[in-house]
Amino acid sequence: MKRALVLLAFLTGWLVLGAVPASAHVEIVSSAPGDGARLSAAPPLVSVTLSENVGIQPGSIKVVDLAGAQVDAGPVFQPGDVAEQLAVRLKPDLRDGSYLVEYAFVSADSHPVRGTFAFVVGTGPLVTAAGAVSAATGTDAAVDAASTGVRWLAYLGVVLLGGLAFLVLCRPAARTDPRARRLLRWGAGLVAATAVAAFALQGPYAAGRNLEAVFDTGLLADTLRVAYGKLLLLRLAAVAVLALLVPRLLRPELPEQLRSRYENLAMVTGFLVLLTFSATGHPVTDPIMFVSVSADLVHFGAIAVWAGGLTQLALCLYRPAPGEDPAPVATRFSRIAAGAVTAIALSGAVLALRIMPSLSSLWTTRFGLIVLLKIAGFAVLLAVASRSRRAVRRSLTEAPAEGTTKTVTADLRRLRQAVVVEVLLGVVVLALAALLTVTPPSG
């Protein structure tokens, strides 16, 4: 683990020296009419050009007059061949006066971007968002907190499911351990429940509504139309299949050929679950999306294998199966953990380099500060892991000589304590990861 700490320090320095500008959330590049424009006659439509193609999102552009009455007519559409350009038609024979355009788009990484601009028809005064009736331009605080909590619980669920790799590769005795299986069921249940909750919350989150709007069928239909909603349904289907596969895969009397088939199916469905997270986060805003999404898949997958394995290892150390020796289990997992940590560090550095807008954003933005906190938490995790691995090498993997029972017991106790601390720190790091997903890289 000392090598991993050195690698983390090197990659942190690489991040500081090599950060380059990257894309953030969707932005308004231009509009017609422009903000503050004075027109002699009412335009037939209002259009906006975005920084990315978000598809046609119903209700994403609204135009209101000074009284707050909606004056647009018909659905949002693409007026030309430019995929990033969207428009809405206006009612005919609009009277002279000031009009406010309200837009609310969901970017490719599932976050809402809202704002307003105004124009005048005739010679009247220009009234901005501060002087006219306007829709909400911010996310409801309760909805925002609920969305962050749901994402955190979803990550915990994936981590618990990641413990399946530990059972298959490191602890054969756990195939019949009901406690180990229960952790996997909890993981599948968390992922499924949070997928449903995220689907229900996305509508109010994007529209700036409160928690009561989770039952709004119109908002639910809007979520289903966008890629984020479809990926949540894919996640729900994939985790349902995985939940059915796990008890079959862990049957001790399973023929080897059938076991291999179930293992392959479990890897495919597990990959789909991970993909639904990576394809709805910040990596999809990268112009070279393949690099960032691939790095995020490696990053999250390695975290799931490592942290899920730690949770299962803690269970094994505190409550081993009758006659089970935890020494070979800890030794096998130690090797897997070393590879997972290296993958986490390398993929995390690639993600930060691709997503961070600039070097200064590390200490000038909320996103950058959370990244630094996550790196610090990861470094502490590695330090604690180094201690537990030393306990494994010193006593658990070697046959104790006569009179060393007390030393072995003390080392085992230290290993248990270190693993529990690792699990608790992992929960904190996952909470920071959940905060990152709802924080714009530029803010």
C-alpha cells in the first residue's frame, strides 16, 4: 500500500500540473431574439442554441408576458438542421410589451440548467426576470438534498453488490453463509429502490418543483422521454436480473460449466449497472466521451470491488464460518485490493484531468474542493489499509511459532479494527462522490 500512496501523490501532482479546460453543463450559446433585444414586430418564434445536443425536451422553453400569461404555442422543436438549436413558436398578433423567455434543460449528465432572458416588442420598457412573473430558476432545497441522498444510497448498493467478486474469488465458504448473501440482497434492493426514487425525483429536480411534484404524471413522462430516465429503467432491469443470478451462482453444488455461464452473465449485468451510472454523470459532457466514460467505469467498478470486498472481509473477520481460517481469505483479498487501488488512482486522475475546467478550479470552486477532500479521504484509506495489510503479512499468513498466540491475536484484533475503519471511511468517500455528481465542474 506504500506504493499506492506514492502513486496517489504522483497522480495528484500530475492533476495539478496537467489540468486542462473541459466542458461542463449545457449552456446557452446564443438566442433569437437576443437578451435585451428591441423588436419593431413580434417574432414568429423564439430559438436558443445550446453548447450540446440535449434532444427535444417538452416544456423546456416558455415565453410569458408581464402578467405571467404564457404566450408560446405548440411544442419545442428543432427549427433547422442544427441539433443544438431548439425553438418554440409564439402566438400570433402579440401586443407590444416586454416578454420573458424561461428555459430549463436537462444536460447530458442529468443536471438541470435554467435561466431567463427578455426582449421587447415595440417601444415599451424592458422588464427582466426580477420584474416579471417567472418560473423557478433554482432547484428546490429538499429535492436537491433528497437527490443527493438517493445517489449516495445507490453507490452504497453498488458497493454491497461488488462484494460478489469477493465471495467468488476470495471466500468460497461464504457461498453457504446466509449473512454474506444478505449483504448482496441488501445491495440489490438498494440499487433497485434508489433507481425508482431517482426516476421520481428527476422531474421535480429538473423543473425546480418541490417534493410534492414527485407524483406529477407529466413530470414522470418528461423523465421517461430523456436518456436519463431510460438508463434508470435499464439499471432497474439489470439489477433485477443480477438479483436472480446471485443465489444460483453461489450454489456450492453447481456444475463448473453452469457456474462459468452464471459468472459471465453476472459480469454482463454488473457492467450494465455500472454503465447506467457512468452514462448519466459528468463524463458524458467530455468531448472525447469514450475516454471519460471508460475511465469512470474502471473507477467505479474498482471501488465496488475494493469497498464491497472490505465489507465482506469485515464480516469474515468478526464472524467467520465454523472452522473457517480467515488468513487465506485476507491474503487473497490483499492482492485483489492492491490492483483495485491502482485502478482507482489511475482512472480517477484521468477523470479529473478530463472533467476539471481548469487548474484554479481545484481551489476556487465547490467541485474542486470536494475533489480535494475525496483525494484526502482516499489517502487516509490507503494509510489505514497499509496497516491492515502489514498485520496480514506479519502473522495471519504465517504459521505462528510456539508462544506467539497472544501476538497473533493482537494482530488479528488490529486487522479487524483497521478493516472496520476502512469501511467507515469508504462510506464517507462515497458521500463525497455523491456530492460530486450533483455539483457542476465549473461551480
